[in-house]
Amino acid sequence: MARKKDATSYVVSYREPKDNKIVTLTVRSIESSDLGLSFIALSDFVFKENPLIIDPSEQDLRDRFENTRRLHLSIYTILSIEEVGKANKGLALKGRKSNVVVLQPPEK
């Protein structure tokens, strides 16, 4: 199935454990990981396509993740996750006078 160019994607910034460097990736899919509760899995990596300008940092990321199916990250290394895209309308609460939502644990 082909994806639209304006489909929602996620910009994920995380701290690389090896050299303590901040890495920013764009992906189309974020899921819970099979490794456990404190991990998430990133897949469907998106890289900028511009044949006239070559960004060395973007090319390094492309080379590093070109054969990667899923990247499993600890939630403790993630700095931010930003949902972007023209089709992204955000959270819409219908039938409420306020946009404040209180989440409570289920009663036992």
C-alpha cells in the first residue's frame, strides 16, 4: 500500500547511549516493543530526498538505518516525540465544554 506524502509522521529525538549525542529521526510508525514495557519500536524511516543538496548528517543517518527494520529504544533515552503532517488534526473532544481530561486508574 502506497503512503501519501502528507501522511502523519513522527520526529523522534533521543540520546545515543554510546557517545551521549542527540539524534533526531523521522519515522512513520511508533509501536510498543517486544523487548518489554520500557521500550518502543520505531519503523518506516523517512529521509529527505533532495538530489541537489547533500546533508552529511542526513546521509550518515541514512547509511546507518538503511537496513534497519525496527529500532528499539528505551523510553529513558527519548527526549521528545513530535507528531507532524498536514493531515494531523490533533485530539478532538466532542460533546465536552472543556478540553481538560482527567485520567483515573480503574476501580477494583
